[in-house]
Amino acid sequence: MMHQEIQQCIDRCTKTAQMIRGITNNMVDHRARLALAEADRHIEMCIHDCLDAKEMAKS
């Protein structure tokens, strides 16, 4: 069960990161672009943490 929950979290985070990237590409305001890029980096870190947890759950 834990493996499936972690994968669902990864999938949601990936979808959210893609949405943020799409919004960022349409932004004109430099500060807004930087803030969204930072949010994207944070979500990517979360995805990597989830991938690590998924590997640990296999053990």
C-alpha cells in the first residue's frame, strides 16, 4: 500500500511541476517568473525525496 501512495504523490507533484512550468513560460513579470521557478525547484526536491522513500520502501 505504501508504494502506491508514494507513487500517487510523485504523480501529483510531477503534474503540479508541469503546470507551474507552463505558467512560468507565459509570465512577463521577472519576479513572478523567479518565484515560480523557485516553487518548481522545491517540488522537484519533493519528487526526489519521494523517489528515495519509494526505494527505501522496497527494502
